[in-house]
Amino acid sequence: MVIEIERKFLVLNDLWRAAAGPGVRFRQGYLSKTAAGTVRVRCTDHGASITIKSPRRGLTRQELSYELPLAEGEELLTRCPGLVDKIRHQVAHDGAAWEIDVYLGAARGLVIAEIELEREEQSFTIPPWLGVEVSNCPLYRNSAIALWGADRPPRRPAAGTAHAAPSSAASVAL
């Protein structure tokens, strides 16, 4: 099993685009979302996968992922109650690899940056385009975004929540 440790942030502006790769479109849905974990199906133009993710413990969870033929992945997506449609860009910043997800469909306008870490307490430099951290905000998990409709949550958590924006000049460590 692979261990995933990630932090997620809302993106403030388009400054990241200057360093971004061309992007890959992902369509994904969730066959199951329970207290025991999630089962995600993801398709690109070139293939598909199914991933089983354990519940989070802090920023950490375990995951198993298996490749699928694209036709099977597309069929499984039809069984999901909602879908995420997004373009993922790779961006390097100060030696760290960031993934920037630009959402389409019901979540159009939402842009989230993710960084995968080797350990939860790992520090990294905050890029100038990062805003509020949403790592621990369930509304901004892809399994929740897949179910967004006309009554979607705001693109920024309300003021006074535990998801405060980091200082743009600081390095962050948990």
C-alpha cells in the first residue's frame, strides 16, 4: 500500500500559470464513500484507474491503485452519483512539485493546489498564488466536489474558520 500525505490550498490568482505544464484532463467519480474509505474511478484520454483510499488520519491515508482499460473506467463512471471534471497542471516552485486542479462543470471557477509530502511535519515554501488551506475541510475533497450542484459551497471558507490563509512569505510546517 502507498502512503499519501497531502496538503490542499485554494488558489488566489493565475501567477502559477507561467510555470505550468500543459495539463491533463481528469474525469473521476466515487463508487463508494463511507467511514471505511473511498473507491475512486478516474479516466483520462489515455487510460483509467480505480483507487481505494483509507480514511484520513491527520493529513495521511493509505491507498491502492490499479490500472483499468479505458472502456471499463468509462463504464464505471456511469455508476457514480456525481463526477469531478478538472484539468491538472504540474508546477514546480522552490524545489517542490505542486499539482494545480482547475475544475470544470458544476465546480467551474474552483482552483485547488496540492502538494504531496514525505511526512506530515515537512516544511515547504508558500508560493505567492496560494490562499486558504483546505486540507482538513471536507467540502473541498474531490469526493464532495463530485456531488456539488447549484447549491455548491463558496470557493473560500467563511472568515473565522480554522482554515486560515498562510503568510505568503513564510515556510509552513505542521
